[in-house]
Amino acid sequence: MLQALRTFGRILARHWPALAAWYLGGEAVHQLLVQLAGFVGGLTTLGGLLILPLAVAARLVSYVAMYLTVQPSLPHSRAEQGAQTGETGPRRFVQATLTAILPFFAFSAAWGMLDADLIEFFRIASDIALRDAGYDLEQLGDRGGIVSVGVLSVAVLVIALAVRLLLARFGDRLPSWTLAVAAYTEVLWTFMLFTLVGQWWADTKEWFAGRAGVVWLEGIGDWVAANIAPLATLWQGAGWVFGFLVAAVLVPASWLTVAGVTYGTSFDATPPVLRRFDKTLHGTASRLFKIVARRFEELWAAVALIWRGGPVIFGCLALAYALWAAAERFGSRAVLGLFGGQETSFWASFLPLLLVAVGVIAEPLRVAIVATAFDAVIGRPAAELGTRESGLDGEPNDLTVAGDVEHERPVGVVGKQEHREDDVRP
């Protein structure tokens, strides 16, 4: 516990200004890109869709930068691993960003951040399109920012994934700037995947809500709530417990997963289903599968990190995160309360700035809490992380570009600080 407190204090003392700067930069670029995507979406929805994923990626980049910034202050996280593998500087940053795309987008979709960006994009684009069309819906055409499961959105997904596959296939013959194209196509197809899945799920729920059987069941539920008070109370209590578990367990676990994939948690338990599919596919299908499966394998390894941490470490993380969330909520209300009652136009203009002002203090604290928990897990001898390579044999190096050379992987080193000894595994 004392070691964790020292690590937490060291992170804040050494890196708070840099963390605040990265957070402010990410939020500023995010807002600018959302506005730009909405403006372009008012002229062409396709153009807006090609820009909007960059707004989500801006936040991802800022969080990746924040976690990598504090890594030198984590005693157990093996910050020297990037130097040993040759992945340093911009290359290390791009690798960490590509790895974190899947869990971060999943987290953004699950907690509504992706929907918030889509709603803001639609609001801006529809205002511009309707004004230019004289509020005649028949004149809108491909304008207005309406995103639905259709030919346009599916085509964007398929083309982005195809370009990503080609870059992985011929990466060794391409110049270094194609790394940026690879990162963009990875962001684009992931964004479209979660957007389409979310839209499909919303449409499915709406369809089920209109079915006669569902309406009948809802009527029974209303009757039970009105006539059997104990059962209704039990149901409400179950809903409260579920919400509490989400807030106290799933949210900090999700952030710890993002930190795990950013720092490059090694693969010690490749899911068997990935190995089976890998053995049955060949050629282009195998390469495409490995590009997608590698992201899920990295996510699997980061989830295993949470399990290996044990109940004590994760319990401390959950408690610290709950205290942070309560303080962040109290701080936001206190700052907003300073301005009292204001007109709607005032809050529309200044509410985002006030929330960002709170975030400048809150987000470095959150990063410090999660990074400290990650380091505590790595420091456990029982965790035994980083003991072997990926179980996907022959996986393509999708970041290889001209001029790169193949680097050997370092041996796994599991620190045992309590006994001042290392367990070296080949």
C-alpha cells in the first residue's frame, strides 16, 4: 500500500502539468473536429463521416499520451521494454494507439461518449443542411448527418478495412508516412463498426418494443408494480445493485483494460477460439483474421491483467475510483453552482469550458489512479505477466515499413520486489 501511495504521489509530482496539457489538447482537438465534421456533414454526410472518427481518436491519442507520459514513474511496468524491442518515439506511440483503439472505442460506445459525438454531429449537420435546403426535406439528398445501417455506412466500413489489409500486406514496401494512413483506416473501420452495431441494436430494440408480446409483458410488469409492492421493491433494488456494480466495477475495470493494452500487456492466455480459427484460415482471409484477432487478443490479455491483480488490488482500485468519481461530481456541481441561474444561451456557450476546467484537475488524478493500479498488478509475483509471445503464429507485422529491421523480443522479466530478485523466463 505504501509503495502504491508513493507511486501515485510521484506521478502527480512529476507529470501533472504534462497530463493537464495532453488532456486540454485532446479536448480542444476533439471539439474542433466534431464542429468540422458537422460543418462538412451539412454539405455531404459521407465527408462528415470521414472526419468524425478523428474526433474520437483525438481523445484516444490524448489518453494514450497521458499513460505513456507517466510510465517512467511506474517502477514495475518495464518502461525499458520499448527500447529493447526498438519501438521508441513515434513508432512506440503509434503502436500503443493502434492497440488501444478497440477497447477505447468499445468503452466510448458502452458509456455513451460515441453517441454524444454522433448526436452533436447530427445537430450541426442538420442545421446547416436544412438551412441551405430551405427546410425542404426532399432537397436534402446526401446531407444532414443522418447515420443509419445502409449501403453508404457499410461501404465505408468495408473499404476502410480493405485498405487496412492492403497496408498490412505491403507495409514493408511502403514509406513511413503510411503509418498515419494505417492508423486512420484502423480508426475509421472501428468507428463504423461500433456505430453500425449501436444503430442496429437501437433499431432492434425499437422493433421489439412495438411487438404485441412485449407490450403485453410490459402491461404485466406495470400491474405487478402497482399491486405487489414487495416484488416491485425487489426489482428496483436489483436495478440499483446493477447500476452500482457498473459504476464501481465495470468502469474502473474498463480504464484498467485501456491502460493494459496501452502499456502492452504480454500474451499469456491466447483464447482457444482464436487459435482454432487461425489454423483453419489461409491466404488473405488468414491475414485479415490476424489483424482483427490480434486486437481481441490484446484486449483478452488486458482483461487477464485485472484477474491476475487479485481482489485486494482491484478492490482498492474500485474504492479509489469511487472516491474520485464522487469528488469529480461534487466539483462539477460546485463550479456550476458558482454561476447560479443563467440563460440557456449562457450554458450552451460556457458549460463545455467549465466542465473542461474541472477535467484539468480530475483527469490527471484518474490517470494516476489507474496507472498506479496497473503498476501494482505488474509488481505482484503471482501475476506472471509477459511470459510468452502471442499464440497466433506467423502473425503479420502490420506496422512494418521500409527501413525497419526485425527486432528480437525481450525475455519475460517478472519483478519480485519484496525479495529483490527477478524471475527470468525465456
